[in-house]
Amino acid sequence: MKVTKKMGVLVAASCMMLFTAACGNSASTGASTTTAPTTNAAATAAPATPAAAKKISLGFAQVGAESGWRTANTKSVQDSAKEAGFDLKFSDAQQKQENQIKAIRTYIQQKVDVIAFSPVVESGWDTVLKEAKDAKIPVILTDRAVDSKDTSLYATFIGSDFVEEGHKAGKWLADKYKDTKEDVNIVELQGTTGSAPANDRKAGFADEIKSNAHLKVIASQTGDFTRAKGKEVMQAFLKAHKDIDVLYAHNDDMALGAIQAIEAAGLKPGQDITIISVDAVKDGMTAASEGKINFIVECNPLLGPQLMQAVNDVVAGKQIEKRIVTKEGVFTSEDAKKVLADRQY
């Protein structure tokens, strides 16, 4: 009777150990890469982690803090991770690819459940992404894409359609000057060289204005998405070209820096030089409401809730869409006046 009782205790203990091991591994499920419900724009917060599962660990490698847009993006990720109950491991790459690669490798060593990052540039990620794949850690791209041909290296890409943003900027300009009989001289402040938004916003804009031979880009140079560099490059443009009609800036911060240079040169931004920008952050919208920026294409930074939902889904083994696009609008100066008070970023 005693032997039988002891055997029963051992069997029960063994079952308990197996059950515990299964729960412990439940949060490290690999990502699947096809379909899932998407919520466009800043949706509702991600559902909380089930009480029976361990806290989900998310490694997030941010580009840096180069602009007001990026600051809002970082806050959205951090706040959403806290609300979802995730263990967020955050790093700031200071706009250097090598720093992001180092951070991703650290996350792999720490055996996080999911890695997310916004790539500094498009190229050069295959090696480290293969390392994450070999470690069975799903990767989510946010805001910016990579140019890898092997799409199995990441679960999904959440963010804006940068080409479409360029198209929106170009279409507004093409419509504005559709009846012109004279050349319209355009200068372009590009984002960080090699980055997805810089490449795509340039391509979309160029594609939209190419049908009008009078719309001519006479100078194009990177301003690294920063206000200081935008001001510096615009100063150089103004010295080299006395007949600038339009400025197309790939983000608001560069446009705001350029406005400083334009005003210092004794010109009126928005009047002497038409200004088109991308982002629609609070400072940019303020400048637009004052008539200093004529047209802004929105790029929504509040990707945190969508990211946390995607993290929950891949950890749960659900299939999610390979591309999740955010909803965004456009604003003239008059539009900016109407919505400025309610801007969240």
C-alpha cells in the first residue's frame, strides 16, 4: 500500500513538471508571416498578457532622437509596452547602423520573445536578421523597411507608405502649378542617405512631377532629418541659387530649420518660397497654421499600439499581415489652423 501511494505521488509530480515546462515555453513561439487583423492608425491598446503566461519580453532598437516625430514615436512605443504589461528592453542607436546591430545581437543573447526596430538604413541587415531567425526570435520592422529579398527574416513591417507620401507632396505641387508657363525651381531637403523614407519620398515626389517639364528640382541634398542640418543645407541652397520657388523637405524638422535660414536671408517662408513638408508634428503644424509651411503630408508616429498588438499575435502563434499600413492625411495652412489644438504630437 505504501509503495502504491509513493508511485502515485511520483506520477503526480511528473505531470506537474511537464505542465510547468509547457507554460514556460508558451511565450517563445516563432512568428508566422501572412494574415491578421490590422488596425490602421493609432488603434486601441494591445490586450494584456494572459495571467498564466510569463511576461512578454520585447527588445526595441530605436533609430535615435533626431526629430520631434521620433520623440513621439519613442513615447508611443514605451507607453504602449507599459500598458500591455511587456518587459521592454529599449536602445537608442543614435542614427548609427552598427549600434542597432549590436543592440539586436544583445537581444538575441538575452533570448527576448520578440525584436522590433526601425532601421537606420535599408541595406545590410541580412546577417543579423538570420541570427535572430536561427534563434527562433521573430522580428518586427517599424516605421522603416529593409531591402532584404528574404522576407522570411521578419514577421511584418508596420508603418507608413513613404512612396505614397512623396506622391501626395508632388501631386499638390503639380496641381498648384498645372497652368504655369514658366519654370518652377525646386530645392529638396532629403532625409538620411540610404534610409527608406528618404529614398521613397524622393521617388514618389519625382514620379508625380515628371509630367510637368516646368517643375525642376535644381538642388537636392540630405539634411539628415534634423533641424540644424536642414538650416545649414538651406543656407547653402540660398547662396548657390537666387531663384528658388519651392522647398520640398522630407520632414518637418528640416523644414523648420530651413525656415530659419529663409527668414535670416530676408525672405518670407510660405510666400517668397513655397514649402512642402512631411510629418505633421506639432511644431510643423504650428508653422503651417502661421502660413510658413504651405502643405504637410502626415506621417503618423503613434505606432506603439499596433506594434504591441503584433507582438501579442506573433507570440500567440497567430498569422499576421506582412505589411501593415497606417492611415494618414494631408494639411494645407487652413487645415492646420483647424486641427492644431487637438494634435497629440
